[in-house]
Amino acid sequence: MYSKNRIDSFVKHAPVLKEIMDLKPVIWLNPNKKSKAEMPAFPIKKEDMEAAAQLWERFAPFFVKAFPETTEANGFLESPLKEIQNMKLLLNKESEQIQGRFFLKCDNALPIAGSIKARGGFFEVLHYAEELALKAGILKKNDDYAVFTTEKFKQFFNKYKIGVGSTGNLGLSIGIISAKIGFQATVYVSADAKKWKKDLLRSKGVEVIEFAGDFSEAILAGRQKTNADPMAYFVDDENSHELFLGYTVGALRLAKQLEEANIKVDSKHPLFVYSPCGVGGSPGGTAFGLKQIYGDNVHCLFVEPTHSPAVLTGLVTGEMSNISVQDIGIDNKTEADGLAVGRPSHFATTVSGHLISGIYTIEDEHLFKLLAQLMDTEKIFLEPSATAAGLVGPQMVAKTDYATKNNLKMENATHIIWATGGDLVPNEERKMFYERGRSEVAN
Ligand SMILES: *Cc1c(COP(=O)(O)O)cnc(C)c1O
């Protein structure tokens, strides 16, 4: 616990913390951002990201066979990059100008898992499965990985267990892929996890164990139970390198899409990327990858709900994962369930602290409004945590001196809103979210 004195001294150092504690939407520009030349060495390197991309390539034949919906893309899991001109027009009508081009990276439509967790979560399970098979001598790296769909392999993996603590999407991704490989999978969820997610997992043969309390407690219980079993492996959202690596590959894929669309990123053409942030793994991995590719010409911002500013609190105070939002009196209650995180990932936050340009926060009501507006203008549904919240990023940055200070030609900017989930959400839920958003629009 943090004493009142301690918190007061944080506030004195960084007055924005007072506004964060008062649940006001804020934008914080990162004073510790390093340029490419000053970047410290990280535990993860560019070569690790490239090796991760190769793992995905080895598994492509597995995906074609196990998930026929990936056949058309030759077993690659990728999502479209879509220019959202109508939404830009609407936003520009309401307030400050969005300059430059405005895109949505549609990870809400990633195959199989319908969320960005298909990058991190799938990667970690595939990485573990490959390692087990290599060690057991039943696989070589140049084999055709369609072999992972054989009965022999399934029986081999059925001796092993995978556990994960999750409010939803991480559990979904880990559960779905683990069950397909043949692992015995257990997902530990918090009390507020959505019923349809639990039902979906159980329908795939995944064990779902529910816990009272929030996400951190579900993780804690899951970690203890899983680690006590020598045949079990725990996917640890609060400190995983593998999850992070899986997300970095998204940056390589985006770079390819930008190149194919003839979109320049250089000192005269800045790239801005806005990512919704929970523990900080997915936005951190994406930012790490983009920085490796574009260096100082990419500007990464995270967005968190005003009630769950976990990474923001960790970075503003410098306490990283030692501090939780509850420590500064914030309740961690938001409808954006994928972002309802009180304490950031230690590993991801330490890395992001050097990379990102800033973090802004958004209120739930605003989030629902944007969700409805995106439906109306672009016919794209995002779940609340996939947050449409990224959509106001350019306007938030425009309120600051960031562009002038960094000498950026904003008329040449490309803005990418990273949409992170939505496709698996059932119709009745979508309608509810949309209607709530419509009533916010009317207000
Ligand atoms: C998990 C998730 C995020 C945030 O990712 P973190 O790694 O927790 O920061 C954002 N959006 C959706 C839809 C998610 O499922």
C-alpha cells in the first residue's frame, strides 16, 4: 500500500496524477521517451521478432488444415488495414482537425479468435508446443507442420496442460488454440467475465474456473494452481515475453501493408499508431516492433479507460508494476472488459516506458458513443475494449504541443487506429452496446 505522503509526492512531481485520480480524461506525454540513438538494450531484440515471424510461417500448413477459414490466406492470420474516411469526416465536424490519412487496423477481424490475442496468445501456445515436440524428437523445424493435426501429435500433447487467467479474450485465444493442438486447457476467469465467452470455451472442451474478485486475483489463483503441476504451463499475462513477441509480428505485417498501399513513413511523413491498453502487452509488443522498423518516425500512443489507467499510473509514478490503480483510489471498473486491468505487466511496461510518445484516457460513455458512430459511418463493429477509443487519438494529440515540439508535418501524417477485438461478440450483445452508444450520441 502507498501512504498519503507518498502519493502526494508523486502528485508534486507529476501534477497530471491528480487529474488521473479524479478520473478526468487526460493526455500524458512521456518525458522518458528515447530516440533511436539513445535506446537502451532490451531483453528482446529485433532478431527475436524475426524469429517469431518465422515460427508463424512454419505453422501456416497447420492452420490451413486445422482451420479451413485460413486457407485463402495460405494459413496466415492477418487483418485488413482500412481507410475510414467517413469516420474522419464525422470526427472533424465535431472538433479539432484530424490531419492526414486515417486508417483502422482491423484486428477485430483476425481469424479464429476475433481479437488481437490471436497474435500473442496463439503465438505463446504454438511456441510451447513446438518446443515440446522438438525436445521429444518427434519434430524437426523443416517438417511440414500439418503433422500437428495428426492423432499421434494430439495424443502426445494431451499429457500436457495449459493454464491462463483471463477476463475474456486471452482466455478465448489460449483455450481455442490449446484445445486444437490437444492440450488440456484450463481458463481461470474473474467473476465479471461474459457468459458467452465461458460458454464458447466450454463448447471447445476447455475447463473454465470462475473466481470472485478481479482479473489480478484470477491470474494469481491460476498461476498458483498451474505452477504446482509439473505437466502444466502457465501463460502469464502480467510478465510474458512470448505473448509480447507474438504481438511484435503485427508490426512487421502492418509495415508490409503500408508498403503495398504506397504509404510513406519517413522524417517528412510521420506515422501515428493508437492502441488500446490493458496490461500493456499487446500495445507494447506492437510499439516495440514498429520502433524497430520505423525508429523515430513512428509515434505510438496507448489509450486506457479513466477507471483503469494501469500502465499510465505505473509510468507517471515510475513505480511500474509495483503500483496498481487501486493504490491511488481508482476502482478499476469499466465496461471495456479487456482493458479492466489494475496492475500493468512488469516486462511490457518497462520496455514501453522508453518507446511510447504518451498515453491518454477516455470515459466509458465516450467509448460507447464512438462504437456507435463507427457502426453508423463505416459499418464496423468493435467491442468496447477494442476501443473505438483509439479514434480520438489524433484529436487528443492535437491538444498538445507534441507536433510542434517534434517538428512534424502533420498534413503528411498517417494515423492508424489499432482496433483489437469484436468479431466473436454475439449479436444480442452487439445490439446492446450499439444502442447504448446511440443514446450517448443523442445526449
Ligand atoms: C487484451 C486486449 C487489449 C489489451 O491488451 P493488453 O496486452 O492487455 O494491453 C485490448 N483490446 C482487446 C480487445 C483485448 O482483448
